Amino acid sequence: MNAASERILEVRGLSVAYNSDGVPVVAVDDVDLELSSREFLAIVGESGCGKSTLLFAIAQLLSPPAEIVGGEVLFRGRNMVSLSRSELRSIRWRELSVVMQSAMNALNPVMTVATQMRDACKAHADMSDAEIEARSREVLRLVSIDPVHLHSYPHQLSGGMRQRAMIAMALLFTPDLVIMDEPTSALDVVAQRSLMVQIKQLQEQLGFAVIFVTHDMSLVSHFSDRLMVMYAGQVVELGATRNLFERPLHPYTRGLLEAFPSIHGPRVHLLGIAGSPPDLARPPAGCRFSPRCPEAEERCLASPPALLDTDGCLVRCLLYEQASARTPTTEARAGGAP
Amino acid sequence: MTTPSLAETAGPSTPAAKAHPPETTAGAGAAANVLRALTRNRKALAGVVLLSFFLVLAIFPGQIAPDDPTAEIYTPGAGPSAHHLLGTTAYGQDILSQLIWGTRLSIVIALAAGGLATALAVLVGVSAAYLGGIADGILSLITDVILVIPIFPLVIVIAAYRKNAGLFTLVVVLGALGWSYGARQLRSQTLSIRSRDFLEAARVRGERKLYVILFEILPTMTSLIVASFLGAALYAVLTAAGLQFIGLGDPSSQSWGTMLYWAENNEALGAGMPLWAIAPGVCVALLGAAFALMNYAFDEISNPALRPVRRSRGAGSRT
Amino acid sequence: MRFVLRRLGFFLVTLWAAITTNFLIPRLMPGNPAIAMMARYRGRLNPSALHAIEIAFGVNTHQSVLSAYFSYLGNIFRGKLGTSLTFFPDAVTHDVLKALPWTLALVGVTTILAFVLGTLIGLVAAWRRGGILDSLLPPIFVVTSAFPYFWIALLSIWLFAIKLGWLPVSGGYDYTTTLGWSWAFVGDALTHSILPALTLLVTSIGGWILTMRNNMISVLAEDYVRMARAKGLSPWRVMWSYAGRNAILPNLTGFAMSLGFVVSGAILVEFVFNYPGVGWMFLQAVENQDYALMQGLFLMIIVAVLTAILAADAVTAVLDPRTRDVS
């Protein structure tokens, strides 16, 4: 599908900790991830698993008390963690942009949409006012918003429109990578779906890669190329979306999938996952999911599993130890698209 | 379609929680929380120490003060000496004793007027939010009007008609006028929790409105009520001192404000008795500071984002 | 627009409440204190002026309270506030307007200055979290904000005027200079206003610094600030247009509520410095039991406060587009 599948993002051993009141809490633990251009990667997990923190860490947008305590983030070969402020700023928005969860909170309430877009344009390109206006209208049209709303304030737009305006703003420079933090959570179900369709269509049209964080697996099932499942700050499964849905390997992934019914299939009893995620200030000694895992064994509680490569799918579970080749997590892998 | 097994709260995109007062559903638990929070915060500790110091002085003035504060038997206008640590007034009274005896009145005014104002604030604020509708509209209007009218001139007007306002008048007037700020805050806080689940649960259980207010709503607002009280006490201390200073209190009473009044009347500063004017002012300032520090500490406790932060050199601080 | 109209309505309601309070208080006091005061007017005023005062204080009238009330309201709106005893035979209105410019100059300027400076310092302190400003300022200003205005005034007089002799001890101007717009007078007036102004500034700025700092810290945690950083905007722009403009809004609302303290401080400071403004005259009136003048000045104070609040509301309406759309 892709003409040239070059790797634009490589995350190696990224760890993020929160340092407040003395006790450091590791929210993201040694995460590896690669992304090729035009690829759509979804990151899924429950609230508090670290997926949003990971996202902001990648985009270098963490605020105290959160900070990156280890690892690298290579964007087009350059390690963003060690870049200076001005070097980072030259990458921002032109090559890497961000879409946040709630446009009502992410858009400055006292400025018009036009002014906010203009800010971004002025910060990165030497454009005349007319050029800025033209480009702003263009991106709004891309997301099916009438350009007359350019001069509206965020509170004057509907929820769906605000969200799309935020996406339009992210596309001002047609970046290579757009990072999205649950952009559909604030919308109703119908709007969610239509927004997803629009995002996918824009992605195919303009050719950018997407990292999409969500708690709703079903939402991304038709749109993402690969899917990464996170639990308690760690990657527990990573592979092609279709494979995860058809043959989920990790018990947690299986639990997630079994928790929502198929609209076509027979009525089955809904199964939740009993228990709750561990306290990251005091993570358990063995596998972090073992207290809740229906297939846990003795050894699961004692020894933490490494990320294992099972036939193209990465899974962090001792059940697959024999069937896999142990993969040192620092070894580079070629990301695959279906 | 969201998976039911994933407990999803509208996640804050920053991990540091936005301002939320510490919630408890039991009165005793709330008090314990408050105490624990107070002792850990340095500012709160400083405030508590100061306040305790003055409380001791207020309760045991006879044992601590070296002299009878009203006895005009010493050399007037003397500077500090071994016998009179702070010197004497123009009438020959020992300044230090006056200071110590004066603590009682100031503390009483602070606590009583502050308490009255807070009680009224809770009454008006919570009722307005809970009752809603026209009652809320009227109560809010009254609150806003009183909030805007400057209390000090109004109290002066009242005191002008009623010369030499004694302790009781002062407390009642200050308390009856100083509740509006607290009422506003309590009202908005009550509004925000009015639709919470635990209140619905109480209603469904058939609990009476009064029960709901007293035992379900109020405990969650303990920190706000305490903060309100501290603010009201501070305002009472400063306003009372100001009133006494300009001579509208009872000039024969023993208080820091009246000391300042007499000092000013006798040109203490220019006549070489500066301590007479400065010392009571220091006490007012310190007592006020005690309340202010505790109040500020409460702000920090209920909003963790305000707590002191150490600047790190990590990626977090980069723009 | 509806926002401003609503605030105007509130202005009128509050003004009405203040006027009514003025009317009611002397009547509610045990043994109407105004009666003693009336004796001092007798024989010195013409009958209609005397009658106006009688209505205001409920003495010797044959009218019912209600009709007295309406006469009183009518008098107020025609500017007939009575005759002053302290500055007999001046009309109260005349005296009030004489004192007003002094207070406007002193209190008005210092309040605005304190607000602007305090807001700026608070903004920078929060922006550089954990820096010197942020660690030192809060504890210091929490303590200083509790200091009584008049005590700071006394201290500064003692230090700068008496001990060091740099500045005059009291007054608004040297009584030997002639009033007028000459350079000598203006310069003299300015010198006399330095200490009072400094007192007011030092005591009130703490509150602004602290609230702005706290507001900024909350705002800096908001998503739109993170978004601004994500867009790669210059730190300057993020600080001013994204964080600052939003953080200042609650401060403007708080401005209204803090005016009560400003007024009390102003009265005390004018008293200590014998500065001939509204506050000083107010206390003179109280001391002389000159109730007509006292009430007139009280109303002036209310009007000034309400005007300031209205101005702050207007600024809020300009800065915050949300207020313009919601009623």
C-alpha cells in the first residue's frame, strides 16, 4: 500500500516517572515503538495505563512533576529528548502536530479560531496575512467546516465542529505525524464514527502517520494498521490490528475483546475483568496483570515477563515463552502494515 | 461503543488533579484529614504555632503579664528597661502587660466574629444552592450587595450613631456583615456537588433534607468552611483593630487597637515612645499573619498544583 | 451588551440599598442620636434646609416614615444632601466634591498601580515555577497581606518622616503654600502623597501577586496552554496571550471584592497622614457627629466603589468573549 515505508518514529526504552511528594511513580515503563510513514497505530488501554503520558512524552509535552527518566525518541533519526528548545520548535507543527481530547479545553477560549491558526502559521513560516487566511480556510474546508466560522470563538461552535477545527489546525503544515489523544471521547457515538471516517480519509489523502490513543478498542478496529495494548505502564501486546482481533494473545486483550458483545452474534453474558490496575507507586513483583488474570500460574506472580515475539506479534506473557523467540527489547524491528 | 469493563472517568489530561477539596463522607474522617494536612504543611504549622502562642496569652494573661495593665504608677514615657521590657506609656502603664492583657479581646473578637460570619455563610450559601429557584436568586442578590458595599465605612456609620461600641456590638456587627464572601464560595461548591451520586443515594433512601445537608453535604466542604473561618477571623482582627484605632471602640477596654488609639493620641511616635505604637501593631500583624498563613496553607492543601515545586532540568520544563 | 446592562442594574440596586441603609440606621438606633445633632443647626439654617435634614433623620416630622423616605430619595437625586456642621455653612455636596480629587489621585492611582504591578509580578512568578520569585514571594506576601494598613502607615511615618526626615509627616500639602495649579503646589502635593501612596501600595500589592500567581498556575495546567506549546509558539506568546489573558479574568472579578479592603485602608491611611481626602473628611464628620456630611461621604464612597466595579466588568467584557454572548 505504501510507496516507501520509511520509519519516521522510533521509540526505544522510553520511561516516564512522576516525582511528587518524594515517591517517584513510573507511569511509562521501558516502552519501545516504531512507526512507518502513513501508518496508523492505535494505542489502547484503560484509564491510568500510561497511554496519554506516553503520547505526551513522545511529543515532548510533559509538565512537572512528570519527566522522561530514560530512553530515546527518534523522530526521523533525531533524538527529541536531547534536542534544544529551538530545535524542537522547528519540528513542532511542521512535521509533528497534536490533537487533544477536548477541543473545548484545548482551544484558547478568548481567541478566535482564525487567531489561533494564525499563531501557528506565524511561528513557523514567513507567510503573509493573505496566505495565512487562505490556508486557514483551506484546512477548514478539508474537515467540512464552512470557513465563515474562522472568526468564531470556540464556545460558539458545536462540540463536533470544535473537534474538527482542532484537527484542521493540526493539518496546517501537512505534517508527517499527527498524534491524537482520544479526540473522539468528548463526542456522542454518531459523531465519533463520522469523525473517525474523516480522519482516516484525510490520512489517506494527505499521507500522514497517526498515533491514536483511545480506551475504546472497537472504535479503531476498522481504521488502524497496528494496535498496541498497554497495561500498568507497559506494552502488553503489539501487532497488526486484524491479528489482535482475530487471535488475541494476551489474556488482558482477550478480556477486553470479550467485554463487548457482537451486534450480529448470539446474546452472551458480558464478562468484565475483575479487579483493578495495580498501584504504580508499588508495582507487583511479577507480571502486573497476574492478580486479575484468569490464566495466571504460580510463576506469573513471581517473575515479570519480557516482551516476546510470537510470529510477528509482540506479547508480554509467560504463556508464550516456549512458542517464541525471546526478543531483547532494544533490538530494532521493521514495522509491518497489512 | 465503549467496553463496559474499562472504568472510564473523564480523564484529566494532566496527572496533577485540578482543584478538588479533599472529600470525605464522614465528619470524623474529615477532621482527621484536616489535621494531618495542617501538620505537614510548613506554612500551616507556622500559623498554628503563632495562633497557639496568642491563645495561651489570651487564656492566662494574669500569670504571664508582669504588671497590672491599668496601673498608672510608673514613670511615664520610659524606654525599654529590665523592669519594663517594652517601656511605659504616657500615663505610666507597663506596655508589655497591656499587650498581654490586650490579647484576650482581640482573640475573642477574631474567633467570635469569625465564627458568627462563618455560620451565617454556611447557612446562606448552602441553603441558596440547595433550595435553588427564586430563593436562590434572592439570597444571591443579597449576598452580592453586601459583598460589594465596603464594610468598614458601614461599620463606622453604625458605630458613629452608637458611641463607644462595646465588645458585643463589635462582634455582632462584624459577624453580621462579613459572611458574604464565604457564602458565595460555599454556594458554588454546594452547586457543584448537588448532583453527585452519594446525594442521590441519600435522597433515594428517603433521608430528610436537613439530614442530607448536615451529614452528607457539609462534611465534604470541611476544608472550605475552615478556610472561610480563617478568612473571616483575619478580617475581624484587622477591622476591629482599625475601628478601635480611630476611637470607635471602647477606649477604656484593654485591646491592641485601643493601645494604638491612645498611642496615636499622645503622639507616641514623635514623642519618643515609638514602642507604644509599634508593639501592638506587631501583635495585630502577627495574629493576622497566623490566620493568613493557615488560610493560604488550606489553599495549597486543596489544590496540589499550588504546592512548592522544585525546578527540574528534565524535559518537563521545556517548551 | 446585556452583560453590561445587567451589571448596571446591579449598580442601581446596590446604590438603592446604600441609600436606604443611610435612611434607616439613625431611625433604628436607640434614642435617635440625630436629635442632639439637630440642636446645633437651629437658628443657623433657613427653614427648607432644616426641613431637608429633619426628613433625612426622622426628626420632628409629621410625615409617615414612608413619605419621609420618598422625600429623602427625591432630595438625594436633586443633590440636596444637607448642610455640613464641620464646615458650616457649606453644603455637603460642596465638601464632598472638595475632598474627592485628593482621594481619587491617591487611592485611585495606587490601586490601579498595585493591581497592574501585582498582576505582572504574579504572572512572572508563576511562569517561572520554582524560581526565586515563586519560592520567596508567597510566604512573604501572605504575611504582609495581613498587616494592618494603619500600622504600616505609622511605621513609615516613624521611619521616613521622623527618623530620617526625608518626607513630610502629614497633610496633603504644606499649609503655607497657596492652593492652585502652580508647579510649587503640585510638587508639594506630590511629595506629601509619597508616603501614603507607598503605604497603600505595599499593603495591597501582596494580594494581587498571590491571586494572580495562583490563577496562572491553574491556567498553566490547562490543555490550551499545552496545545500552545505543542504548536511551537514562542514562550512569550504562550505566557501572555494564552496563559496570561485567561489567568487575569478571575483577578478582575476579585477586584470587585477586594475594593472593600482598599476603601478601609484608604480611610485609615488618610486618617494617619491627615491627608484631606474623602476618608479623612469622613472620620472628621464622625468625630463631630456631623451626620449629614457623614452620610454624604458614605454615599460618595459607595458610588466610587460601584463605578470601579463597573469599570472592571467592562474590561472583563472586552477581554472575555464568553461574557458577551451569555446573558
